[in-house]
Amino acid sequence: MFQFRSLSSSRSLFWPACGVILTATSGAVWAAPPPEAASCAACHGAQGEGMAAAHYPRLAGMPADYLAEQLHLFASGQRQNAIMSGMAKPLSAEQIKTLADYYSGLPVTMAAPAQTVPADLKPRGEQLAVYGDWKAGIPACFRCHGPGGVGVAPAFPALTGQSATYLDQQITAWKNGTRSGDPQGLMHTIALRMSDADTKAVTAWLAAQKPEAAVMGKTNQAGGAQ
Amino acid sequence: MSKHIQQIKPVLTSILLASVAVVPMASLAAVEVTPKSAPNAAVLTGSTFTPPDPSTIPNDEFGKMVQLGRNIMFESKKYAPQYVGNSLNCVNCHTDGGAMAGSAPLWGAWVSYPAYRSKNKKVNTYEDRLQGCFRYSMNGKMPPLGSDVLVALSAYSYWLAKGLPTGDTKIAGRGYPDFPAPKQAPDFVRGQAVYEANCAICHAANGEGRVVNGTVVFPPLWGAQSFNWGAGMGSIKNAAKFIFANMPYGQSYSLTPQQAWDVAYFMDGHERPQDPRWEGSVAATRAKYHDNKNSLYGTKVNGVLLGDTGAPKPFNE
């Protein structure tokens, strides 16, 4: 079904062409998965696209540093999850890096989101994502997670292409203290200011947005615009 | 990493929210401000004013101008392209599109003009004041008086200030809140350490910010795309006050005052576009416009004579 090509040593050379081909034949996979990834595909998908129905997150196209950090946090217990701590604990630092680089390099290939936003949640969800609610100390999600929530390397994960339930569970986990270790407490601080209703509205809205076509890690660059 | 957050949790709601009511601005300097994160910049200003909600912008000709003003605040280059010479947006230094107390809100400014300004030694109208933002903060060109851009920003400011008495130039929440003078003279090396620990994750190690898919996510703090040497943020004092109340993003008042001074010195100790009031040499420009302890222009910092970059580059649209 998929095309596998081994480009592990020269993958970066092929990136400029990648975006173009991708839009033409979505479904192409570039690097052969490292052996470590064999046990991940069952839940996170053959292309790292995740499994929305089971609330397993997509990994494809996420910043590599972010993914690696999460695996370390699962292993150390700062991010608590029975399944993932079991998966992460046996991994060496080197294996973590291999996996993070691999998933980060995969194109974002999710189908259009199945979910639509319930009408009563839409205005509040959109407001929080685009403008935030500064009275409550909640800056716009897109201010840190990038335009349209595409993510900003190295530290800010994408928010689109995830199920509402997964996103909701993460914010709730910060509020319950079962997820921590985020850089400078940036997300933890905001999660503590979000009511359950706000969390529900914004995660429902985010889950209904189109995941980006481009792999953000590669288009990100430092320096002023234009 | 999570150490920080553990401190915040218990104190955040109780102490800080209570302090909204009990810490008036005047007594702030006397209070030892301990690091913890407040929900927003308004908290330590004593401001009680709430500007109207954007959803209530009227749906008529006046409302269209108000909306245009708001759009210019959020996306300056898109809505005022002929006057913007860098990659900043007004909202970058005026949180929530100029609605937030403690982040130089436009409503606080609106009720305070016309006013005499020592910067240009004359009485300035509100439109004059806005022109300065484009020339310096946006490193661009001044929109002509009466132009749509200035009318729209004025209409938006007026609309935000609904219900405020005019002429109260010291209204709580105006500007960036005053805060304690540094105990030690601000320092580049200490500032760099603060920067690396608290700012670089967003503004990048080289201070140039981060751009995704052509959109600036984290604005540049120095370099060619940032504010120029004539801007208010180039004053260490203004910068320290802004940073203390507004940065790191989402964590108002979490730095100590000393950290804010040090990191402001570090930021303003880097090269940026020339002061458009250039007098032909760094020394002459410093003597005329920067001869005070809050400006590092024309001084040597970290081995670099700041501002020694020649005449200002012409602005091209």
C-alpha cells in the first residue's frame, strides 16, 4: 500500500521535493521506519497519523525535540500514562532520539477532520484559539502553537489533527497534576486558568480544524518575516 | 522545570487575585515583589476599568473604522502595509490589541492627549502620538494626519475608552506599571542568563524570534526586523517595565524586578535599525537624543559600539 524508501542517511536532501510530491500522491512515506517504531504503529498508525477514534495522538510532523522530551517525561513519570510509561521506560536515550526524529520527519497526512464543532461551543472555542481571554489570563492558543495551531519547533506541539478527547485529557491532566515537566511551566500555567467549559469548547473547535498540509518542522525558520 | 509551577499553584489565586484589590499602584514601589505568575499585566496596576467587548463593535460606518483600527493593532503589516517597515505588530507591545491595563492600553492614552512631550518638545495630538509608533516601533513611515490608518486607530482608541473621564493622565493601568529600581546596576551577563532561561524558547537564542509558514509567531527583540533605536522599547526602563508586567508570555510578574532590568539591558544591548533622527554620526545622535542612562545607543556593549551602522536605510514600501 505504501511506498517505503530508505533515505536514512540523506533524508534531508529530499525535503525540498517532498512537499510537492506529497500533495500529488498523499500517502508516500519517506524513511523506512526504524525497528523501534514497529511496536508504535499499532496505536499511532503506520504513518504516525494517530488513531482519533481511540484518542491515540498523531506524532507525524511534531517537533522532534518535543516528541523526545515527552518520551523522557513518560519514562520519568512526570507525565503519567500507564500505556506510554510502559512503552517509554525500556527505551535508551538514543532510541528515543531515533524515534522522535523519525516521527517528526513524517508528513502530516490525516484525512479531513470528522468532527464538527457543536454550535454552542464554536464562538468561545474560536475566541480562545485565536484571541484568548486575557481577563482570565489565557493567551490565544495560536500565539504559542503557531498560526492555525501548526506547532512551532522546538517546543510547541501542533494542536490540529488530534481528537478533541485527547486534547481535553491533556489539559485536564495538567489541572490534576498528572502531567508536568513542560518548559517553564508555560502550558501548565495556562491549563490551571482554564475552566472545564473553556477546555471543552476550545478542544472541540481545534479538533474540527484542518490539519496542516506542510510538515511544520521543516518550514520553520528563525528570523524576521518577509 | 516543574519547580516553578509548584510555587505558583497555591499562591496564584489567593494572593495575587486578592492583590488586585489591595495593592494600589503608588505603594507598589515599596512592596517587595516576589516572583509568581499573575494572570495578566493588569493585576498589579490597580486598574478597575473594563473596555467594551469587541463583539459589541457597532455594525455601521463608525464600527467599520473601529474594526479597521483593531485589525491594524493585530496585523499591522497586512492592514497598514505602506507604513510598516519591520515584522512587528502593534499588539506585540500592547497586549490584547491595546485593551490590557499595564500594557500601554490605548484607552489610557486616548484620554491623555493632547499632551506636551519632551521627545519632540511640542504639544502632541493623539494622531501625532500614533505617528511616532509607526516611525520608531514599526521602523516605518508616518501615516499622514487624517489618513484612514490614523483615523481608524483613533476611532478604535476612542471606542475602547468608553466611559473614562478625559484628562486623567495618570489613570490606573496606563502605560507599563512602575516598579522598583534595580538593587544592582543592570548587567549584560546576568541578563543573558535570564534570557536563556526564560525567553529564548520563544524569541530564539539570536533574538530574532520565530516564523512559521511566513507568519511571525514570536516577534524579534533585536536585529533588522525589530523596533529601531528611536523606539520607546529601546529605553531600558520602558523595556524592563514592559517585560516585568508582560513576559514571559502568559506569566506576568513572574520575574524578579532585578531579572527584568537585567534582561532589558541585555535586549537593548543589541544592534537594531538606525534611529531615523540620525544626526550624521553616532556621537552626535547620542548627544542629541540618547544622552541618558536608559539608552545604550552610542555606548560600547559587549565590545560593540551600538548604533554604529551608518545612516538609516531608506524605507521602501
